[in-house]
Amino acid sequence: MSNPGTLFDGLYKDLWRKIVPEALTQVELEFILQVTGLEPGDAVLDLMCGYGRHTLGLAQKGIQLTAIDSAPEYVEEIRQAAGDSLPVTALAARVEDLELAQSFDAVICMGNSISSLNKEQTLILFQKVAQYLKPGSVFVLNTWMLTEIISHKIKEHEWFHIGEYKYLLENKFHLFPTRLETTHTIITKDGQMEEKNDTDFIFSIAEFSEMLKQTGLTLKQVFSTPRKRPFNLGDEYAYLLAVKEEV
């Protein structure tokens, strides 16, 4: 699989933290707890967890977390933040290599992490979800690389001011497979510049639904916000809820 950790280092690593507001993380944590019915002591698998904003937040509520990311520096950061006081197991691993000895009351994959995976890789991730998710339990997937989103918002060039950074996105849309190739340019106040290249793979809700079905999961709902607003064409974000059906 691709390694998004090669994007999330240097200046971009700091920029990403500034892009995602803490208030959003808190609302997403409430959303995850509501839609999964999690209680203290339950077990959650956080796939492609990044720096662990959901892992640490859920663990603070007494949930047992297993956090997986391919970037060792993120995994070490989570371990340091959790220390001995939070119920967190953080592992540096690629999803396709994942071998765990337990099942989980919920699985999450947040922050658009899924978009770094092509179709074959996405199917592998869904297979792992189905393998480790308890029957009747919920998989929460957050993305903004949906056909229904990108077709309404893609721009070739976009400038942003984020904290002390100037940030340029240069996008190129491609077919076969459908994807967005992006050059990220970050400029600091003192003129330091960092350039990163990234590829996001794009699927429609119907395509996600079919891939989930192929792996034993059923897409149940799609929201545009963690406040449970139903998703509509052109919305900016999507929260997909899938269930592993009872046998």
C-alpha cells in the first residue's frame, strides 16, 4: 500500500494539525460514541490513525484503543501521549500486514486517510475491517474524496493562509483510475518552502457500498457532518456508517 506517512512529515505535519480544529475532533468523538453505542471497556480499532486525535480522545473516555499507522513517528507520538494512563496499544504497521488476536466493538478510519488507497488496497482495508469487527458492530469511515464531493469543488489552484503558513494546492484530475494528483506548497514567513506530491483516489458512494458488500459489510447511512446531517450532492465531507451483519 501507499504510505501517507511520506506526506505527513516536515512542514506539512504541522500544517495538518492547524487545518483540523480541535472543536471538530471533539464533535467527531461524540458522533463516534453515538453511532457505535460504545461504552467504557469496549474495544476500538483505529486504522490509519495519524497522530491519534481520535485514539487519544476515545481512550480518555475509557475505551480500549488499538491504533494502527504506517508512520513510526506518529505511533511513537501516540505512545508518548498515552503513557501508562490511557488504554492504548499503538502499532506501526501497514493495513495489509495487520495480524491481530482480538475482535473489536467498532472500527474507525477517519480524516480522509482512506483516500491514499486505490481500489485493490481499499478492498484489503475493508477485508481487515470485516475480519476484526464483531457481528452487528459499526465501521465509521470519514472521507472528502467522494465523486459526489469532488465533482463540485475541485479547483486547479487554491491559495490559503493557515497560521503562519502560505499554502498552495495545485490539483490535476485524472481518470482510470479516478484520482486527484496534488502538489502541496508550503511557505513560511521567513521564506522557507516545502513541496509535497500526493495522490487521492476517488470513489462514489455506490462504489464504496459495493466494495463494502464484497467484504461482508453493509453501508447503512451517509452523513455530511458529525451532527448527523444527511449527505447531499455537493456537501464537503462524508461520514459513512457500515455494519457487519449478524450471522
